[in-house]
Amino acid sequence: MILGQLCSETMRLEYITKIIQPLTIKGPQTCEIEGIAYDSRQVKPGYLFVALHGAQRDGADYISDAIQRGAAAVLSKHYDAARRDVTIIQVEDARRALAEIACAFYSQPSHSLEMIGITGTNGKTTSAFMACDILKEAGRMPGLIGTVQYEIGERCIPASRTTPEAPDIQFMLDQMLRAGCHSAVMEVSSHGLDQKRVWGIDFDVGVFTNLTQDHLDYHKTMDQYFAAKTQLFRGLGQMEKKASAVINIDDPWGMQLANINGFSADLLTYGMHPSAMVRADSVELGPTGSEFVFQSPWGEAEVKLQLLGRYNVSNALAAMASCGVLGVQPALMAKVLGRMTVVPGRLERIDNERGFHVFVDYAHTPDALSNVLRTLRELTQRRLFAVFGCGGNRDREKRPMMGAAAAALADYSVVTSDNPRSEDPLAIIHEITPGFGGAGNFEIEVDREKAIARVLGLAREGDTVLIAGKGHETYQEYANTVVPFDDREVVRRLL
């Protein structure tokens, strides 16, 4: 990722300290800051090093390294050493300060872009791709920051994380402006909100897709997870722009969000709920896609999606509502969505000549896995197979829930590894399998490639195979290494 960025212009340190309201400053403030880094390895002479406290490491441990590399100033919450060679700045919240400085360094690029921020457990990526395609057709020249990739003008960069750190986001928004973009679509994760990576971004539209169990290793409870998501909506309309909150009221957490008082944004609800302001009527789901009548304050349109499943109708409504509030007409949006055939790693069909269907999907939560399996059940003539696992060092409570979803909705599953990280893959699997209860419709194969090979060997004409959990990812992550692994390429090679 970008990590340390050299800016087109320098900024005097005394100006920076006025922005962030530090607790203490030790050292001169007359130096010119050449760039910002939150990784000491990216520090160059004249940089400001911001020491962040992370889940695994404390940036304060790397201050000496940053100074040796030429840092002109150091910003930290805890570091209080007396130095004569650099200026030491103490703040109450280093992450908020980093975001505020990054916004200033790049001259607030979000003020000059139409900004759509999409948050929720599931559906962010598909909704973002849909909104981006709509804005392209409407001549808005969008950039994209999301789970799969970052798009900056003609450049497309594989994503390292859904919501990068604040300097990386501000740098990309600045680059979008330089590339001629007029708008930007962002996936906004709960971690990104909680860690203030999007602090200071002036969104025109905030979108809430849904909330289901995930990330409780970080947030601890669903209420805390929800509270993190609400931060996007509490910030809407607090800066220069008049903003809109686009909220899915088919989701119970979305209904709760829509009824919170005190937000500054205009409320725009969407869903299949009869009271939704943007609504899908006459929904017809089929094996080749879905059809519905789009109803909105801006008019109606008939939409024919090639993407499968009821949840993709919801994703389409999210995209259409967010673009509609920016002035894009329903007929144009319907035309664009009717052309979409695939979003990378989202129910992505792998063609073959064996007579059965194979799909790769990112589903890594109980709700997402259930939705995908229900969708595939509708087009399956015979048996539905699933290959899935759960990531290591992540929410352990959802593991048996994933097993229960597969037990109820797939005819047979092979439980395997996902990204085990520092955990024992077999130990993770043994926390998944209790979810199957007394159902014996599964087997264990720790090696993911062998698990995929096993289920492809079982499949016959008329069957459907789902490879779930990793989707667009092109790697498998272990404790001390990352190895190349792409479910889609593995399937193609095995077939």
C-alpha cells in the first residue's frame, strides 16, 4: 500500500499543530513537512511520523527508527521523550490527528468530488461496483475504493484492504481529481470507521446495506458493531455538503438506524418493505437473474438483472438510490444494471463442459452463506455442494453458525481451510463442524485445493458447486507467510 506519501507542496509544522490541537509540543515548529508516514519504513527526510497503536504493534516502538530515517517531527499519544533533533507532538487521539492532517495535506479533495460511502456487513462490494458503473454511464467519471480494487482514472490497483488508512485515502482522492474524476464510490468498513480512517471526508451520500454477525473478535458485541457503522451517518451533513442517508429498512438494524433522531442528513429508505421510499415491486427471481419494477421519488423503471438472488435486488436498490439522489435518471440506471454480468468473486460462474454449475463467492458470514446457498438452490436440478471454511484470528462465534447454514441448505459440504493466519486450520474446522449437529452431510479436508478437487469429483450433471469464503482473493494467508491461491484459477485448472 501507499503508506508514506510525498505531497505536491510542503506544509509548515506550525500550521499542522493548529489543525490538530495537540496536548504538548516539544521542539521547533518552523520546519516544513514534506510528507506523512504511519509506517517507519516509509519515512523520508522531512516527514512527519505518526505513531499509531495497532492490534499487534504500537507505532511508538518504531519512533527511533523513524527518526533515524530522517523524520522531522513525531506525533504520538504516549511518547514523551525529550529530543532536540526532532519535534515531538502529543495528542489525545493519534488516528483522528492523522486523518485531519491528511485532509489538510491534500487540500480536502472530498469537497470537490461527489462522494458515496457504502457500509454494511454484506453487499458493499456489489453495490459499489453497481454505483460506479451507473456513474460512469452518467458521465460522472467515478473513482472507486473498495475490497476488490482501487480505480483512479484509467488505473486499476488490486486492493490491500477495504478501507485504507487516512493518508492513503486522501492521496487516492487527490489522484482521482488529477485524473479528471468527478465522483468517488467508497466501501467503508466498520474498522475504518472505528479507527477514523474516513474522518474528515465530506460524503454526499452514506449507504447502509445490512448488519449481520461478523467482526465480533474486534467489536465484541453486535451493539458495538452497529455503533461503529452509525458513525458514517452521524458525520453526514456536518461539513460543507448537504448529505443523504440511504438506508435499507428490510434489515432490522437498518430500520433501527432509520429511526435514530438527530442526524443532519436527509433520510432516503430503500428495500422491498412497502414503506420504503425507494422500492422494488413485482420482484421475480429466476435461474438466470431477476426482474423488478423500480419505484422512487424520481420515477420508475423496469429492471432486469443478470445477477442472481434476492440480495442482488437489494444491492441494485442501494446503488440506484445512492445515484438517484445525485440526479441520475431511473431509465439510465436500469439500462446499466441490466448489462452487468459479474462482480469479481461475487457468485462468479466458472464455465465448464461437465454439465454442472460451479460458482465462487466471497460469502464468509453465516448470513451471506445462507443467501448464496438459497439462491443456488433455485437453479440446482440435483444436488448442491459447498466448500467453505472460516478465517483465523477472526470472529469465532460465527464458525458453528456457518456450519449450521451449510448443513441446512447444502446437500453435502467439504469443510476446509480459508485464511488460517496464526491458528491451526484443523482447530478452526473443529469449531465449524458442531454447527452441523447430527447431520452427517459433510466431510473434512484441511487442504483447500484437495477439498475443491474432492467436491468437483463428486459433482455430476445437474449439480451445483459453491466454493465460498475467499471470492476475489488471490492468496491464502498463514501465520508467517502468504501463498498464491485463487479459487477461480484452482477450479479452472482442476476442471
